[in-house]
Amino acid sequence: MSNPVIQAVRGMNDIIPPDTHLWRHVERVFRNIAHGYGYQEIRFPIVEKTELFKRTIGEDTEIVEKEMYTFDDKQDASLTLRPEGTAGCVRAAIEHGHLYRQVQKLWYCGPFFRRERPQKGRYRQFHQCGAEVFGLAGPDIDAELILFTARVLNKLGLKKDVTLQLNSLGSKESRAAYRKELVRYFTKHKSALDEDSVRRLADNPLRILDSKNPDLKDLIAKAPTLLDHLDNDSKTHFRRLREYLDYTGLNYEVNTHLVRGLDYYTRTVFEWVTSKLGAQGTVCAGGRYDGLIEQLGGKDTPALGFAMGLERVVLLMQQQGQDSSGTIMHAYFITDGDEAFQVALRLTDKLRDQVAGIRIILHCGGGNLSNQFKKADKSGAHFAIVLGENELKTHTLTIKPLREKIPQQTIHQMEIAEYLKLRIKEIMGKKVK
């Protein structure tokens, strides 16, 4: 009796070819743009002490209570697979002294984990690219950070599918005053609230504004808005941010119900949202968290950042029909017989030294010429390089185009490196056009 097939954990998905091509492209675009804005890469552990997330996310939140993957190690310390990136990045920055008397701009990409009900765009292992800035308090860096996110989404071809939403959470003090008014309002209408909202009314009333329950839409629309309760400094900060964005021509909407549920968030919050992915409409979210560093034991330091969900970005790109076919293969090397294969084995290895960026497959596994040509065509290669009995005798190679209706040609083996350099340049030129 054969053993049962072992499958991946539910909600933790393999990323396989050809989709890996799109993933690499997204990561490469993000990395290049981050470097262009002066950000440096940081890599922090997948596992952190559970206390880090209890202190940042809150012990009474659904994430900590129900969604985190938490376990005890051999020393009885509680550890957790990271559910988000900001806490770990801040912890690392404090621990290594990267915050004080300096401005720090950091970026990261990687997997994160939450035990949620898997659905399209929401998985138990998911991936994000994010960035954090420490040491700057003004609306100027808020504007630049938002432009950073806009550039990434534009470069990925998603501009027409996403909308930027902005709001301000004000200071801790002004938000506390607003919270009291919000509680009074929703308490008057408590009978109309759903179970989740009643629970939030007691511990986190701002999150009611973020409810996806359509039955609460009208009630939420009539609720007091945080923008009407901002302190003067926060009003000035938000006005200046909007002036900066208006000057650059970046379109946005002010969403007065865009909130964060944790006390350390302050002032600017923003999200890039889409209507193309159903309920999972947030592609990128960010804002200020000026109170977090002090909450984690560091000195009072202004901070802001964002995270971009790669699964949702890739889904949007696939919906557009963006190419997942993979990297362009330049050549497929076909041989006839063992002696020809030995020559080709040495020659292809030399070509990888001589021709920058070449992508060439040497056929392995034997087979007649007809089968080798079928595999060459299936590989997507632009041309086949053939080394048979006649070519061995004359020290030549036959070049057969696979994607263009032009005659094949024969060249000397000593000329193949220069020939490939020219052909690859032509192929890349056509791709750019």
C-alpha cells in the first residue's frame, strides 16, 4: 500500500513557475525603487518573542487572541511567527542603536503568518514588502513615503486599479476626546450594532468605523468624524501633507472613516485600495506611529511606514493579464551523440563566462534530434544551437531561429560568443519596444 500524499498546510501556498516570474518582478521593482529613495534593506527574524506583539498589537486584539502562531520553546519562552513587520523592524532598530540622533530609512520583504480563514487575497502565510522611517516628524516625509508607494504601484502597471485614501488620526489626546464622543454616538444606537461592533464599543470603538457589515453603512456614515476633532498641530500637519500631494498631482480621496485601532498610531494614515479583489480591497497600508518606539522601551522618536501585500499585488497583475511566462530564454543547445555533448558541455560553460546575462539550456537526457527540437521549442528559447556530426568535423555550429521565420545559418565555434552578444542585444531591444 502506497503512502498518502502529503500536501501543503491549508492557507500556506506554494509559489511555483511561471508565477514566480511575477513575484520576482514585483520584488525587484520594490527593491530598486526603495534604493532610489535612499532606503537600506533590513532582515529580521521570522520568529520573535510573543511579548513583542502583545505589547505592540495588544493582548485583547483578535490577532493576538486568535490569529498568531505561538508556541513555547525548550526554555519555556513564548515565541511567535511574526504576524506583521513593523514591530520586528522597530525592535531591531532599538536593539542595534539605529534610531538616535540620525534619520533611518529601512525596507524589507518576506513572509508573515496569521491563522485566519483562507480566502482569495488572504492567506495564513502571506508576503509583504514594507518600509519604515525613523526620526522625522513633518508632513514632508509623509508625502515622500506616499509617493514611494505610488511609484511602486505605477511601475507595476496598477495605477488604474487602485485609489489612494487619506485620513488623519490626530494626536493621542485629540483621539481620546473623539473616542468618547464616538462611544456616546454608538451607544445611542447600540441595538443596531452587530456582535463584533458591540464588543469593539467597549475596547476599540474606532474599529467600528472600519466595519465591512453593509447593514451598518448608514449608521457609520452619520457618525462623528475624527477630522472634526483634530488638534491644531494635527490639522496643520494634514493640510500641509495634502498641499504637498496636490502640488505633485497625485490623486487621492479623504476617507474620514479610515482608522487604526492602536493608540501609538498618530496623524497620517493612508491606504491604496482596489475594487477588483472583493472584500480584500487593501493593497497597501501605512501611516505614522509616533508612539510605538517609546512603547517598546526606546526614546520618544517619530516614525512612519507602510506594508504592501504581494499576494494582492500579484493577483491584480494577473487579472490584467500581465505575463507570467517567465524569463526570456535565449538559446537551447542541441547535440547529436556523446562526443558532441562533451564539446557542448564545455562550450556552454565558457559562454556563461563570456556573454553577460546569457540564458542558455544545454539539453540533457539524450533523445533524437526531433525530440530535442520539440523541447527547445517548448522552452521558449529564441533559437537553437545545433552541434552534430558535420559541425564536429568543421568546428562549426548551426543556429536555427525558433521564433522568427528567417533562414538558419552556420558559424564557427570561435564566433559564437560575439554572435550571441549581438542576438541577445536584438532580443532585449525588441522586448523594450
